[in-house]
Amino acid sequence: MKKIILISTLALFSNAVFADDPSKYQEESRAVAMPFLKKLAAANKEAVSNGGHASAVGVCKDIAPNMSGEISRQTGWKLTRVSLKVRNPLLGTADAWEQKKLQEFAERAAKGEKPETIEASEIVDEPAGKSFRFMKAIALQPGCVACHGAKEEIPAEVQARLNTDYPHDQATGYKVGDIRGAVSIKRPL
């Protein structure tokens, strides 16, 4: 009887220790976030080549949320794109943890860290319970300036589409290489 109790106690202890080590969860999250970003970039590129930059607005408005929703349903995690300057407040508003990490990302980039390498992960205790949080920075790429650059860089047809789809848009004024936002994953533990 003592042997069974000891084994059970050791198993519980080792699971608890493992659960507090975010490296496993970080790798799994990265393995989901990176293909999502690549698929999104490919969809944007295809939209631009088929219908111009204004059609790329539809990718971010419709296709990206559908993709992230599908991944969330498949994994049981919450995957979303967040920013401090949101285009769609219903889907892109960062929570307190994400805001802090986005500010840290901007500071890290300002100190010379390459934006494509910037990410963060952490196990956090929140009112709803313990979660693993992961964020991967999204740097503004050259093709993204047409929708997210300075107002004078945004073509009239793109601005018209943004005005229609996002009347309260804040997601402009970026330069190539700026941290535009991040892919965020929240995984309940």
C-alpha cells in the first residue's frame, strides 16, 4: 500500500513540475503559430496578386479569423492576433498580459533584437485558472505598408475599403520592421 501511495505521489509531483516548465508548451505553440503566420502571408500574397492590395483587407478581415478559429477549435487553445493599435477591436484588442508583452516586444526591437525572433511565453495564474501564454511578434513586411503604413502610403482604394470595413481603424502609421502586433495563444492547463 505504501509503495502505491509513493508512486502516485511521485507521479503527481513530476506532472506538477513538468506543468510548470513552459518549454514543452512553447515548442508546441510555436509549431502552431508559425504555420498559421505562413498560411496567412500566402493568402495575403495571393489576394494581392489576384485583386490588388484592397483585396488583402478581406484576408485579414475574414480569412484570418476563420483560420484562427479553426485552429482554436482543433487544439482547444485560443489563438488570435492582437495589437496595441487595433484594426478590429472585437478580435484584436490585447488583454493586460498581451499589452505588457507587446510593449516589451517594442522595447526589445528598439534595442536591436530582430523582430522575427521576438516571442514570449509564460505560465500564468488568472481568475479562470492556470494557463500557458505564448506570443510571437508580427513585424510589418514591405507588402503590408499598403494597408498599415503612413496614411500617405495607403492607396485610395485601400483607404476606402478600410474606411468601410474598419471605421475606427488605428492600425496605420507603421514602417517596415515595426512590431505590428503578435499571434497570441492561450492554453488552459
